[in-house]
Amino acid sequence: MRIVTANLNGIRSAARKGFFDWLPGQNADVVCVQELKAQVGDMTRHMLNPEGYFGYFHYAEKKGYSGVGLYCRRQPDEIVEGLGIADIDMEGRYIEARFGNTSIVSVYLPSGSSSEERQAVKFSFMDRFWPHLEKLRQSGREVILCGDWNIAHKEIDLKNWKGNLKNSGFLPEERAWMTRLLDELGYVDTYRRLYPEAEGEAYTWWSNRGQAWAKNVGWRIDYQIATPGIAAAARDASVYKAERFSDHAPLIVDYAAEL
């Protein structure tokens, strides 16, 4: 089973940059996408249902903003759109596909980098997302939560960690929350389980400012966070950088498991 997650920073922009030309060759079972920046009326037939895939989406109400989606090779048994929390759901941040006892989730945590107000929104999201994460963990289902978490967990996960200790995405409270997710709830960071010492090759996002991409001054903020059973089946993971579809790069994980 191959799962791909990619923040597209605008699905229309990613399409122009070749994302949907690249997609068929990946032979993925599920592709999780974030930051659609589109509503249903903006979506072409090819964006809605690429050849060989069924598409499912949770759009933000605000135009040109947020939104998540799933491309599934086979139709899921059930789709769960949103968390049932009105102000979070209006931003289009969660969609889950259920296949038997397995759930694949596309999730997009808020960024707090633009203002103190948005950082407060991010902390509020984290607090209110936690009970859902607990519920998933206790459900007995195998779960893979894919997406842009907007948090670099440890110093190894970004190039300039010393210069970002007081910046959104690497704040002590955010990092502690990620630690609790793994240690208290028992989820597994699949990439880090496979490659505990990987540094620069693990980055998934680069600022558009300066020469961040050219100098590989990146952050690892895109994850596949899984329950222990399915995480143990992860056999290989990679970040695709040969082409650039957005300011993020796709994270690809292969699991020795059937969907």
C-alpha cells in the first residue's frame, strides 16, 4: 500500500506545475492533499476525479483558502468530512476515508505565522483536535493521519532551529504537543521511525523567501502519523523533490499492508 501526502498551496497552481501529470506514475492507493485554495466551482473534471481515482474534498468556506482532499484508487466504505466543530470545519481542515478497519485522513493544521491571532487559532485547533485524536486511537482502527501539521517536532526537523525557537511552527508548546501525541497517545511518526537520523533529505517545506530551496533551508512539517500496527508495516519513505508543485514536497510512504 502506497500513501502520498502533499500540500499543494493551491490545486490550480499545482495542476499548472504538473502535479496531475506526475500523479499516475506514483501508483498510490491514496493521495492526501491540503491547501486546495479552491471551491467546487473552481475544480476541473481532472482535479475532481483524476484518471484511476475517486476524489473527495472538504472545502473552506472562504474563497482561495485552505481545504483538504483525498484521491482514492478504490471507493472507501465511508467518508467523514470535518470534525463537527463549526469554526474549524468552515476552514476545510479534515477529511477521512474509511476502508474496513483502516482510516486514511488528510488534515491541515492552521499556521500561526501571520499574526498572534492566528497563533491563538492554531492553539485552539490543537486543543480541540486532541479529543478526536484520542477517540481515533481508542477506536481499535488502524489510522494514518497525513498532512501539513505546521509543526517541526525536533531540532533535526529544520535547518535553522536556533533561529526559530520563538517562531510559530517550532514553539515549545507546539513541539510538546507533538511529543504528547507520540508518547501519550502512542501514535508513530512513520518517516522518523524508518529514518531516525535523516536531516536535510527529510525536509518537506521551504520558504519562498531568499534562497531557502536552493540552499535546502527547510522544515519537516508534513507527516504521516499512524497507529502502531500500521506504522510497523511502513517499509520505505521518501520526499519527492525532482519537480516542484508547490512550496511543499510530497511525502511518499510504502506499507506492507493491504488497504
